[in-house]
Amino acid sequence: QPHVSAEYLGEIDNPDSTRYYAASMSDQLQELGFNINFAPVVDLNTNPQNPVIGAIERSFSSDPELVTKHASIILDEFEEHDITGVIKHFPGHGSAWNDSHVGMADVTETWEETELKPYQNLIESGHNFAIMTAHVFNENLDTDHPATLSKAVQTDLLRNQLGFEGVLFSDDMQMEAIRSFYGLETAIKLAINAGVDILVFGNNSVYDPDIVPKAVQIIINYIESGEIEEDQIHESYERVQALKERLSNG
């Protein structure tokens, strides 16, 4: 079953079509044994030239209500198949003019608060999903750090203001926007202290066969030095266990 782009589904704006393709994708994922899918993208198509979102048809629409509607249908279908969807990229990658895979995407001048709307709507809807962070720099939200590494964004805004209690994944920690600006150790410390529960290492933009033991050791060192609080790890552990439990009881 071929899949279609989010932009196509947003443009035809037919709930039955979205449900059909979401069900077909869910069947395929379930058959292959996946219970997490890093989708749907809920970034707004505010910059259609955006090289990693708009230009490759990953956004449903520039209208947050339409994005919410179609993301909601997809999350429904995932849940039916015991798959947890992961909406992304918080707090909004849609207006970026460059690609955070290859450099820092600064959305300070282009980001709008409406980009939070799909998250707000979906959090209030009671759907079960996780969220993935964006490697975007937004001076309006944090003058020092990109969103993945920002406590102001991931804890103050996402958890405290929007009320999200689920699992928070980082985007790929080896992407250039993080790796070349911060280095592995600092990036891991900042991401965990920002409130990220699961660090993602794609291990394809750069390849490191030892990335997992390396990351684990870095975290242990920071806990021992007191730069990461044990409580932070426990909180993440509880959230991850709650998600696993829900998936195994699905």
C-alpha cells in the first residue's frame, strides 16, 4: 500500500481518506512489530519553502485547526492498532528557512504562537501520544538554547503551561544543529535537564558504534557530579514505564 504525503491529505481535507491511509500504515507497522511511530508531523506549513517540512510535503496545512483534525484521525488509528504516535517538532519547525540536520535553524523572526495550537488542542483532546522536540532556536522562548536543550521550552512551556504529561523524545541528538554547536556531553546534560525523557540517536548522519554505552556513561557521570538530578531521571523513568504499560495492555 503506497502512502501519501501529509500535504496531500491536508489539501483534499477528506477525513475518510486520512483514516484510510492511517489505517493502512498502522496495519503495516503492526505487522512489522512497531509500537511507536514518530508521526504525525504537526508543524504548520507557514514556510512552504522550508527544506525539511513544507518543501517535502510533511505538513498538513498552515491552518492549525486543519492540522489538529488530521493529526487526530491518525492518532486514533494508531491507538486502535496499539501504536503510540509521536507528534513533532515542538514548539514548531514549520517556519524555518533552513535545515537543522545541517545547521542551526533560527525561527526567532518567523515563529508564531499559533504553532503551539495543534499541541494545545491534542493535549486537551485526551489522545495518547508522545512528543518530539525541535532543534530550532527561538529567541522569543529561550535566548540561549535551541528548543531540544531548553528547559523554558520543554518544561515551562510544554509541561507547565500546556499541561503535557506524556513521554518527550528528543529529535536526533547527532544532527548538526546540536552536535557541532554543543558537543555530545553538554547536549545530553542540557536535554535531560530541559525535561527530555528519551534521547534519540539516529546514528546515520554520523556513525558511532558505541553511542549507547557512551551516552549512558555521560549520564552516569553527570548524576555523580550532581549536574543532573536523580529525580529528573526518576520522573522520566515513570513516564516511560507508564507508556510501556499502556502499550503492553493495549
